[in-house]
Amino acid sequence: MKTRLRDPLIMTAPVASAANASAQQISDQRVEDLVRAGRVRVALFPSFLYTKDPVTGELRGVGIEVARALAARLGVEVVSVEYPSPPKVVECLKAGACDVAFLGIDPSRIAEVGFSPPFMEVDFIYLVPAGLPIRSVADADRSGVRIAVVRNHAMDLVLSPILKQAELVRAETPDGTFDLLRTGHADVQAGVRPALLEYSTQLPGSRVLEDRYGVNRVAMVVPKDQAGRLAYISEFIEEAKASGLVREAIERAGSRGIQVAPPGNPNAQK
């Protein structure tokens, strides 16, 4: 069942010790609303940023660790709010139903939300089933080739403008795009390297291409009118990269094909 904006699935997790939380109660006006509320609501959508334990429902992954580190820094509780897609996450932020989120940096969304510097990077690539003579990204862009992609995801927003001949077929989730591929309704699946490496294990003879058609630079995002909050979170992200927090989270998640983003913000907003 798809999650609607007005009825998200919410999960909470404790952060830090009481002593640490008390120490983090800083009087920074940029985030005083979050400290006063005692929580930071983090919007998520199905992606390589996190996984959910099928038995306990516990969330794990790089995005979850970064969110918990932010909450610990503030001395508040982290509340994970799950939505089905990136557009629903943007709606959540614009409606004030969540405080921060994770999205791939995309110029088309800069008018809607505020992006921090990226904290990690991952390649956009293709998964090709057995028997197809597609060895590179360029090979896939020809008439008659159908490429499955998640609608309105960064992988779609990057791919759509550069294709000249291939046809895009869209699904609402990464699992949906894989279903299109394995059932023969698509010839190639677009996505991020770690996810496609996992999908390839379920499709004998398939292969993940080495070259990429783009790169997904993942950042934390806030509502557009929250300049102070964005400045605070941007500082936090730079510290998380420099301290090794992001690198260690990637290693613990066992995610393949993900790198820590370099210092600074190559997509700094004017």
C-alpha cells in the first residue's frame, strides 16, 4: 500500500545518552525550533540510503546513521517519516510535515528546497540482462531499447535530457523498475550502482555496466525558507565528512559503489 502524504509511516529511535543530549542543548538560533520541539523529523523514500529489517522494522543504513548523528548533535529524538517517492518528500518539506530529508542534488529542485553540500556520491548506471549486446551506456541509446527508470527520481531527471533514441519506461519505485526488467517490459534498468549490484544477483547472467551515465550527489535538504537551518546542517555535513562519520557509515552498511563526497559544495546555491 502506498503511503500518502497525510498518513506517513513514522518510526522513532532514541539518540545518545541523557548526559550527551543535555550537552547538545545548544542555544543556536538557527535550529532552536528543532531543539524546542525535542525532535527532528527526517523524510525518507525507498532507496539505497537505508534498509528495513523485515522482522523488527528497524531502519539501518548510511542515511539513518547520518540522521541519528544530526539528532544527537542537537540533543533531540530522530523521527523517520517514510514516503513512497522523492516528489512526496518534497511535498512533505513544503507542507512543514517534516524538517529535513535526503535527496540527490538536482537543479530542477533548487527552487523548491534548500540543499546542503553533498555527503556521498554514487554512480548512475545500467543493469543489462543476459543475451543483450549492450556493453556501454552509449550502446543502450538506440531505437527499440526500453530503459526502466524510477519516475521523477534523480536517476530519471539526469537521464531524460541525454537520451536521443531509447525509450524510457517508468515505475514508482526501484523494485518496480526491476519488475519491468525481469518480466520483459524493459530491456535495461537504470539506477544507482549499489542497488543494481543487488538486483543483478536475482537475475542470472545479468551484468552491471562499468561506465556511468551520471552521478548522484546526495545531500540533506530543508524547506526553502529555512536559510538558518540549512546553514547549520551544511556545517554538520562538512564535519561529518571530515570526521570520518560518513565513511564509517558506508563501511558498516556494506554498500558497494558509494563514495564519500569531497569537501565543499560543487552545486552551491546562489
